[in-house]
Amino acid sequence: MRVTAACQFETKRGKQAQLLQPSGLVSTNSWGRKEGRTEGRKEGKKEKKERRLSSPAGLLLCQSVWCWAGDAMPVRVLSEGAGPGAQVPAHLTRIPISLITTSTDCSNKTVKGKVAQKCPLVTLASDNVILKAVIQEEDSPPNSSSQNPSINVILFGALAKDFSQTVNQGDVVVASGFTVGKSPTVHKDKLHPCNLLLSGDDACIYVTLLPPPLLHPRSPPAAKRSSALSAEVSRATKAPKYTYVRLGDLKPGTVVNVYGVVVFFKQPFKSRGTDFCSSLKITDQSNQKIGCTIFCQLEDHPKIFQIGDIIRFHRVKTQSFNNSITLVTSFGFSVLVFDGAEGGSMEPRTSSRSFHIDQEDRQTVEELRSWAANQALVPSVPTIPLSAVSPKAYFDLTCQLLAKAPIDTTCTLLRVWDGTRCPHTLLNVIVEPNVTEGPTSFSQERGSLIANILVYDNHTEFARQLKPGDFLRIYNLRAIPGSSKVPGLTSSQSEEVDHLAFHLHGGTAYGRGIRVLPENSPVVQELKRVMKVFPEDDVDELNDEDMLDIWSTPPEFLEDGAVKCSTERSCGHDTQLVTLSEVKRSDPGRVHHVRVQLRTYEPRRLHQALKLYCSKCTSMQDIPDDELVSGLFSEASKDSGPCSPPPWALSGRVDVPGDSPGSPKRTLSVHMSTQLMSEDKSKELIFLMGSTLEETRRLAAGYQNIVPVMSSAGHLALLDLSAPFLLRGRKTYYGCKRCSEAAVREPSCAEGVETIDEKIIAEALGVQLLQFVLLMKLQLQDTTDTLDVFLWRDAEAFFGVLAEDVAANQEAQNIIHQTMDSLCPAEGSTGEHPWMDLCLTAYRAEDDEGQNQTCYQICHSTVTKPFSTQSNANPA
């Protein structure tokens, strides 16, 4: 195919335009694919050398090898009253569709047919578009071997755009300048085994438009007007017509358009590739709840603000997973989101520059809004203001960001307000002015309205993109009462007691995350109306005394508050220091003393370093996330049928407070040990039936030990051991599925045992208790080499905290964050990191493929504070 720097082409109005040829050499192979340099986004682990993508009509392409020059000749409209042959160049010869094969010489050949199907225009990447059509031969030539055959026609670039605007179903077209490739959908659509591929300079479509219905002329002038109107209407672009499928009628393996009401959603998070991933569940009048998984760029994800929003998907693919239908993004996917409130705005939220909404769409949205309101799917109070926040509550907050500051690599401070005052004393967070983005001081009036929110782990990455002045909705924010220290600031921040702290924990369970709201949102407009009552701060009025009060330290004495750390060996080995290169050359089974620096470590997110370890079978597993555990509790609470308590148990009822003020209480069944009751230890252990995870956590504040149970075959049984079998305050305990023989039995206390702990309860229930452990991989360096080592058996001694406490206690988590930030600071070169004295042990282990390899582990080493970084660190 000929490639030029620019080409002239003729539009349907006779004007000329010029398209520039994109850079990169382009060639065509037997499939009609153009190979060469392209600039397209990669798709992480989904990327393959050839990836087959499905268009809405089943078109299959190899994305990594498609590239279009973008300079195709356009559709040429033939004059009315003249047959197609009258204006098609005379040197072109028509070939019957039935005679087309991949070996056919397509030079100076044409194919003629009626447009039987026309698919929507699909954008693949910047300036690259594609369109599929099916043409059917109406008047087969005498040498044709079949009656009225049909073939797929694939158009690219400018030719596809012009075809989309000019040609309609029923028009007669003549295609020239095409190449022929095998059709990958022949077994599905039963059409011709080949495709016609049109792109580049030589490709062209000649079209005879389908005439509109004739008007009855009353006079010759009327006839002329009718003819002119006919020509004009025939050239007009018809609005696309979409068919929508009810969620209850979905079948696997199809590409569909659907409407639904959002009943659950998670904020987008970074996938392993360049895309972001989000998930949600939708429903409609069929009462089917369908899960949706979306992979795309962040700006293309649905802009869902709350449960009850109405969503419209175009071109999503149905799949069968665990005997359920799920929806996933497919080729040409697009999405619109509407406010779910009755009478709400019809302005959709979307990043798409072009979309179509007609009266039928508006009617569908209103019907779903009305239905959802009757089903109580839309929350009556979507968010809670600061003035109504209760301690221990999880809630959604709509607010404005005033300032932000990084605390450490895994935590960011957001200063926000919503125009209301929280009735509780809030956590005061002190940060240095030079790291704060936004105002560093506020008037006394506004300062009393500001809440400090600490966001952790994956949310810190999103927080970096936020700008002061943004209006936010923060989902699943937690109000934590009690004493706390701010991570990373313990040297200058004293412990505060009897205050309320707001934390946005890591992960995306329960839709946890942050969303920026548009300025024209009705919610934002209402927030601005509330905030107008308070005048803008005049920061010029602040004097040195005010600044001193705010920062608690005179400006000239502001210093880095990071805690400096080093390590020391606590072993009794009598061995000399060696370099890492010598360690690598040594045989396994030996102990080494080294002086090294921490180059990097993983995982960076602390919650991923926490594991569950079985000392009996030596297995290690991840801690189940809240969403999985919550689902197990919910299923167990639904199945709480009639149950006969064991003879040693006394049964009763307990009231569970609601999750917000004014919400109704629930009464649940509990079973208690007669022996403990007789010893006046009624609150030391209860067996709780029919509760959700959140209800169990709320009750854990009043009972020392709670064992969640359910009814199974009329008897008490423990929940699936993927869920915790025991809750003790904020701590949860898990059992090993492989090694446990679980059954509900009465714990027996030996004489002199005052307290029932997790070991006694696990033994009574036949549960093999899993141990919380920390597992990290550290890359060490010295002047000779680098070495990857593990830290887990001695991790608790290394950090000076228990892994069990890390799983439940913010203070313990802070200690590890501070230690790692000091040993491996984000700023500066790795050569400036502190030097550590460590004891290493070498051992042999099998990798995933069964091959023996030498591994190294840190042992008998502890972190010490304070520490001054040494300049001369060569261990030799």
C-alpha cells in the first residue's frame, strides 16, 4: 500500500481537505494488518504480542499490530438518478462476493452490495477509529456461485468517520482499494469466510443513498422542493439507536448495552499494568444483582458518587463466573452516570466528548429512579456532616480540602471542612509549614471547623493529586475515639487523650476511597451555600505570636522531627564482620555478621506484610480482607435457623446498638457457659449468633471474648474459618482450615486460671490457632554487593512490637512506619542511608518450581534509637 506524507481527498460537498500522515513506516501483510511503530498504551499483564479484541458486533482484531495512516479517501456520494456504475471509474472491474478469497488479486476490483448492518464508530486510541459494516449482494452476477452472499467490511481512520456520517443501513455501496483477510468470526456470524479491509490512500467507498419517502407533490414547484428535501434528508446523519437488555435477561458471551442502579461500588485502584480497576454491582426491575469489573484509564471510569446512582453501559461483555453473570469492559466500552435522586439532574457524568441521550433514555432513567426509591435503594442520608459524627462510626463525608501535607510515605494529612462544627474534641496534627500545600494558618473561627483526616496506604497516591479548594467525597471514613499519636510525628507530637481522630484506612473494602466532586454538582452548590456564612480568612492579620501558637515552636528552631534509627546484634556468635560478596560465596547453614545499608524493601504497604502462620503445618497465608469476612458473617446471619443449644449453655438475647444515632437496635441470640455464669464471669465469653461483622465489632467493646456461631443442621457451629473464630476487643483470631477439627464446646478452666485467653478458647473449640507474623523482603547493600534477605521469624524482636498488636493497634503500626522511613528514607541517595549491624543466617529452600536455592534471613538483630548517621561506614 502506498504511504505518502499527505494526501488530498474529496468530501461529499466537493471541498478538499488535507490529512497529515502519522510518523512511522507502515506496511501491509496478508491479513491486511499494518505493521510498524505505533504509539498506544500498554495494558500491563493483559498485554500480549497478539491480543484479540471483540467489537460490539463481534469483530476480532490483533490490537498490538494494528496501525492506521489516518489518511483514507472518503466516501463519495453518487448523484441521484444515476446508477453506481455511472460514476465509478471505468477501469475498475466488479468481482462477485462469492468469488473472493485471500489469494484474490484485488487490484482494480470493486465489490457492490447493500448495507445490511452498520455498527457504531469505535475509537481505539488517539485519532485511530474503526467501523464495521456488513454488505449484501442483491444482484449477483451470472458467474456468482451463491444467492445474495454477505461479507464483513472493516473501515479505518478518516474513511470510517466519513462512512459513519454519510452512509446508512439500506444504502447501496461500491468498495474499491480493499485488501482481503480471513474473518475470525465466520463460525459465529455464518457470513463470508473473508473480510474486506479498507484503509489508506487507495481505499474508497462509492454510495448511492437510500431515498426517503416521497412527498405527494401538488405542483411542479412542490415536486422540486420534495426532490431537494429528499436529497438533503438522504445525506443527514441518523442518530444511533441502541437496544438495552434487562439484567435478568443477560446471557454469557454477548456484548450488550444495559442500564442499572448502583447498589455497591469500589473506587478505582491501580492495576499491575497502566490501567486502573474498579468494581461495582448494579440491579434493575428484574431484581438481579450483576457484578461489573472495569479496566481502563482513570479518567474513563464511571463517576459514581453514591449508592443509588443510575449507570448506563454501552458495549460491555457478559461472562459467566461462579454460576453468575458478570459484566466486563470490552472493545469500545463507554459509560454514563446519572444522579439517582428522583427529580435530579439529567446531566450525565462522563469523560466522553460525545454521547447520545434521547427521550427514551430520560424515561429509562426516571423509571429506574422511581423504582429504586420504592425499593429503598437510595440512602436517605448519603453523607454525614461533621456536626453529626459519632465515635467509632464509619461514614461518608462531603467536604472541601483546605490544605494537605505528607506525614510519611504511607500517610497523608488532609485538612477539610464542611461548614459545620464537630461536637467532639478532634485530633490536632502539627506539621511543618514547608511541607504543607495550601494555607498554613486559619482564623480562630474557621480553625474550629477544620477536621484533620489521615489517609493511608493506597489512598496517599490519590491524595497527591488533590489540590486545595477541591470538593471531596470521602467514603468509609472512620471516627476513632481515644488516645493516639500521629504517624511519623512522635518526636514533636505528644499523645492526645479523649479526642476523635478521622482515619481512611488502606484498601478499597466497603467502597473506601476519595472522589473529587465537580463544581456544578448540586451537592457542592449546597455545600458552598452553607460555607458562605463564614467569611474568608485574612492571613495577613496573623502575627508572630499567632504563628508561634499554631506551630508550637519558634520558626527559627524548626527541625526535622524524624526519628533516627540504627540496629545492633543481640546474638552471642563469635564471628568476624564479612562483606555481602563474601556472604554470597559462603555455604548455606552458616551465620554471618555484616554491616550494611537498606537499599529498598517490600511490601511498601504495611497491611500486605502481615501474614497468618500455622506452626503445625508451617503454612502461611494472607489475612482475609474485610469484604470477604463481612460476606461470611452476612451469609451466616441469613441462615440463622432454629437451633438447639448444647446442654452446657444458657441462652439469651442481647441488644446491638445501631450504627448511627436514631437507627433501630437489633436483638440477637447469645449462648453462655453455665460454669462461667456460676463463677460470675458472664462477660468473659459469649457465643453470638446471627450478627454481622460490624455488629460483632460493636459488641466486642463490652465482652472480653466473642465467638461468632451459626445454626447448622439444628446445632451450633463455627463460621467458615476464613472468618475469625474469636474477637477479643479490637483483636481478631483465625484458625487453620487444614489442621483444625472445629466444634462448639465449653471451655474448661484449670484451677488458678483467672483469665480466659485465645489459647484456651482455641483448644476447647478444636481450632489450630494461627499466629500473626510480619514478613518483609529487604535488599541490603554494602561497598561490595547487594543481597535480598527475609525478615519474619525475628521481625517482632527487630521492631520491638508484636505482630498481633500491629494487626489491631495504630501505635504499633506507627513504630514500623517510622523505623522503615528512617532506615530507608524517601529523600536522598541510597548511599546516605544509615548503616546497620545485622546477623544473617543462610539456609537452603525450594522455590516455586521445586529448585533448591540459598536464602538469607535476619536474626538476633534489633532496632535502636536514637542514632546519628555515620559517615565512615565501610565495614572493611
